Amino acid sequence: MRRAPLRGPGPGLPRLALALGLALLVPPFAAWTGRPILAQEEEDLTASLKAMRAAFNRARERIENLEFAAAGRELSAIIEPRGAAKASDLSLEEMNLLSAAYDMRARARFNLGNLKGAEADFGSLVRLNPDYAIDRQTLSPKVVDLFDRVRAQIAGILAVRLDPPKARLLVDGDPVEPHEGGRIAVLSGHHVLRADADGFDPFEETIAVVAGVETRKAIRLRPNRRTLQFVTVPAGVAVSMDGAPAVLSAGPPTPETEALAQQGGFDPKNASAPLLIPMVAAGDHKVTFEKNCYQSRALTVKVALDIEQNAPLKFTPVVLQDARSELRLTSTPSGADVFVDGEKMGATPLTLPGQCGGERDLLVIKPDIGSWSERIRLAAGEVNTLAVKLRPTLAYVGTFRLDEWGRAVWSDEDRPLLDELAKGLKTLNVMRAPEVLQALRDSVIKWMITEPDEVRAGTLLPPALLDEAAAGARADLVLAGLTLNGDPDKTWTLALYSVLHGAPDVAGLRTDQPEGARAFVRRLDSAPAGNGPWWGMGLVDTVLDGQADPDGPLVVRVLPGGPAAKAGLRAGDRIRAVGNRKTPGVREVNQAIAAEMARPGGLKPTLVLAVEDAAGPRTVRLAPDEGPVVIPLGDPSLLYNRSLAEFRLRARAAADDGERGAALLNLGIAFMHFRAYDKAESEGFARAGLPAVTGVSQGTVLYYRGLCALRRGNPAAARSAFEQAQAQAGSTLDSGDGPSAASAASRMLKAIE
């Protein structure tokens, strides 16, 4: 970009010196030409400018000492090498110095009586910078008159009146700054005149300028944008147009606002000053108005251009209605402390009236049981009801890289896992305090560096770190990852720990396969079932002449007091159909039951069974009961530390002894999976109490207690537990439809005799 024509030094040489000083701040020649300056060129240019400044300063001293001939020689050293230079060829400082040199040498020649030389220098000055402003206050009127006569022979005056006045004016592509009255001197000839301003269509015209003549031109730009003006009640409203970042209306109100208040019937003290949104194109626009504790509003406004006045488009004040919300909160279990945006509000069940709508950080916590934390959005002006179930907390400390020298660093290769965790978990809280996580990461790195062999052997987090996570992050679960330098398979190992013991669940993931992270997070977010439906019957397929019996599967067991017994099903019955599905085998019966259980709505289905015995066919209507289920000891799809955290919480939050006993039973089995038999006994089975009923019951607890004692190396305790389980005739394993716990206990007694 070329620069605007430069002004003269103003009155007196000191002003010129100031201008030169300011010019030192301007970028060098490359800033104007767009051509990069190499180091050597920069050095040459700097040396040239230093020589120009030195020569100019010496010439100025000569002028002050009335040594005009010597001053002319100094100035010639500046002028002669640049006699053919155009303004576009010079840097800003060179232009300043060269213009001032022509001016000063012309005056020196004038004082020596060399009028032709003075006239030639003024001519060169005007051709270089036609709008140069000579010092008219301190110079001789004869010198000023000579300058004016020379310029009148070469240049004319262009007088431009701009509307809007702040429009930018360019002559032949160079920005110019007109003097008072819009005047600017330009060389005679044809010039391209351009004016532009934000919010207006640009104007461009070729205009002829005659030397010594003032050419007048009025330019009025046509607006293509318009400013909008809004007043909001109250002030402090976030106003956004077409989804752009919002601007905030502010007070205090102006006299104009107060006048609008009298018409609109609102209190002007609550209103904002006019809010201006500039540069809006013609057409329809959506404007939203939002403020906490008030009903949001959205308006569609039609903007028409004001060609004549371009005045702001004013709208009727936008009044937002007060909209407080009510939050009704319950939790399972109740009695949990509630924190809204970090402030304790009470304990559940809790009703919080007068809440502002919008997003809130909600934490519901009951010490030693669990917590629930989310960022929720309260609907303004409504009753917001929320029932939360306390859940365990996960601390994900990150993935670490370990090199062959035992050095450990925090790795960023866990992006797929972070992306999945960021989508939110339904059954776990995720601890996100940055300072706590950083402290845990530092501790992990220190541990890995200190004990690299243990890390390679599979111990990612020692017990001390689990204690730190439990205390600092209130975490129930801790997840960490490890990857090794140079692994060609791009694998990393995830270890999920419970703060209850030191053995992890381990999963392998690929850094280049994000679907693996997705599957792992689904496993992590799957809370183990504690209850399920059961029917209280056992079925088998029978074979007749080497073929499956076409009369259907045989009922071989009906648990006393179970759903099947209550419905009238008897051992020896054959099930011919379930509903309208024929059931030639046990597989088809199970498929039909699963289809009925999958019906939406959560209602317990009633099965219509077509059965037949020796007395003939009949119909049995069978509805399931709900009862405890038992997790398996070695399911590869189950994260057992996740189960530990879940069942500990359920045991502490249980509403009755039966629910607590079922949770403690599963807690003990999860400990057994990790061979933590002492904890399985002390924290699980010894505390679990279930009624002696049909299905998963006290006989189930006694069977697993005996199994745990046997693996602890205590056959006497095992025999005692198995003998008690053997006496519980209706107890089952796994679920109400599982195998008999009493029979399993009898087999174990025979095995240990």
C-alpha cells in the first residue's frame, strides 16, 4: 500500500526535527513495497538513512549560521542520488527527509539570489509531494509566494466534500487526508478518486485536475448497512443478533429512555441506555434477549435502509418479564447435602423457590455413601423437579508413557477416551478439579520413575496413591493408562482401581481405534444389576426316539412359594406355547419370555402359558417376581472394581435389610474375584443378611460364605457354612431361577469330606 502525501515541516525547523523523530517509528521500505528486505538490504538502508540524517542536520546548522552555499552542498548530497525517485520508491522517513531537503535547498538558493535554482527545487518538491505544506508563518512572504507560483503551474486543488465526513478518501489508490474545507493539492491531469466507509457502497470516479484551478467534488456514499437501536428493561440484558456474540445493554437511562418509559409504562430506573448495534444489512434478522431470572425473548426484525438520513432504526423498548424458578429435589438415599454453585442450600428432600433460570452446578452428596454432580439447566418460570440417585465417583488421572529407561511422562495419546468421557456418564460422577488431578498425575509420575519394574509388571497405582485419590478427590474409582515407547501395536493399557483394594481391572486399547475407547466407556458406565425378574421354574428338553419331544419342554422343578407355584404350574407339565408362540424347546420358551420382558413401559408382563399334563391341556397365567441377582465370579465383560464401588454404595444407601443384604452379598463376590477373601468375608458375607425365602436368600449367602472360607484355607468354617446352606431348601444361586444353593452346598460337603 502506498502512503498518503506528506505534509511540510510546519513553522520553524524544530517542528521538522520533531517530524523526523516521529518518522523513525515507521516501518522501513519493505512495509510500503511489500517486498521482503534481506539482512544486507536492511543494513544498507539503515546506513543510507543515517547518512541522510547527518547531512540534513549539518545543512540545518549551516542555514542557521547563514552559510547558504555550504548548506546547499550538504542538501545536494541528499537530493542528487534520489533526483529521479518517485514517492512510491521511498520509505516514509526518506520521503520526509527528501521533501524537507528540497524545501531547505530552495530557500538557500533564494537567499543566494539563485531564483531559477530555487524555482527548480520547489518544482521537484511539488512533483514529489504536491500537497506539501510549506511554513507560511516564519518564512519570507517572497519565498512562500514563489512556492505558490511554482505549485500553481504544476498542481491544482481538489476540494472534496464527503458524506459521511469520516469516509476514507483515496487519490490514485493512495489514502489522503484533506485540509480544512476538504482541500488537497494534486498534480494536474486525470486522477482516480475513491471514497469508502464501513456500511456504505464505495464511490469511484476519474476526475480531471487543472493546474492552478480548484476542482470541487461532492461525494455522498450510499448506505448498505444500518445501525439498530434497542432499549431493554431491565438493563444488563445480553442481546445477540443472528447468533453472533452477545453485547450487553447497560445503564444509566438517558432522557430519551425516560421519554419512552412514559409511553411504555415502565420504570425508567430499570431501563438501559440505548444500545446500538451497527452495520446491520437490510432484511430479516433474529434478535435474542437473555438475562438470568428473566424470561428470554426472541424477535424477528425487518431492517430497511435509510438512504436519505442513515439514521439508526429505533425499536420499542424490549421488556423482559421476571421469571423465577422453583427446584424440587429428592435423592436416593435421602438426607444428602445439596450445593448449588458451591453454596450449601440444605438437605434432601429439598424445595428451593426463587431460583434464577439458567445453568447451575449441582452437587448432592452424602458422606461415606456417594454423591451426584451435574451441570443442570433450570427452566425459567417453571417448577423443576429432579430425583437423583447417588452414585460412585471416578477420577481419571490420564495416560502415561514409560520409556526403556524408566522415565515417565503424562501422555496426550488418550484423546479418544477423553472425548468419550466428555460426553457424560449416567451412572458415575467424573471428578474434574484440575488442581487435584494435577497433584495425582505428579504422584503417579514420581511412582513410575521410582518403581519402573513394578509398573511394567502391571502395578500402575500403589495403595498410597489410591488413598490419596480417596482423600483428595473423594474418588471411589481411579482410572489410569500406560503406554510404552516404541510399541509397534500402538496399544495402551487401562487399569481401573477401586480405593477398596489394590488390584485393578485391566483393559487394552489401541490409540488409533477410537471405537475401542467407546466400548470401554460403555462397560464403565454399566452399573451391575442388583435385582431382576424370576419365575421359579426349571425346564428341560426331552428326547423321544432320538428326536426332541414335539410336545414341548418339561417342567422339572417348581420352587415352593415362587411365582410358578403361585400360578399353578406343576412339575411334569409340558409347555406347548407362550402367548401365540409355539415352544418346541427350552430355547423357544426363553426367547418368548425375553420378548415379553422387552416390551416398553417397564410393566411386569403376565405370560399366558399353554401347558399340558396327563389330565389334558390347560392355561396358566404367570407373572414374575422381582428378586436379588448375583454377579458371576469370572465374567470377562464385567469390571469388578466398578461392581465394588457400586455395591458398597448400595449397601450404605439401602432402605431395608433385604436390599442391604443383597448388596453386601455381591460386594463379597466382587472381592472374591480379586482373591481378597478376607475382605470378602469381613466386609461382605459376614454382614449380609437375607431372609430364608425361596430364591436368592440366606442360603445363597451361606453357600458363598462357605466357598470363601474354603479358599481362605479354613475347611472347618467352610463345612459349617455349607451345612447351614444345605438346610435352606428354597435358596438358589445366580437368581431366583438359578440352581439350588442347597444342592450345591451338599456337593461341596461331599467334596471336602
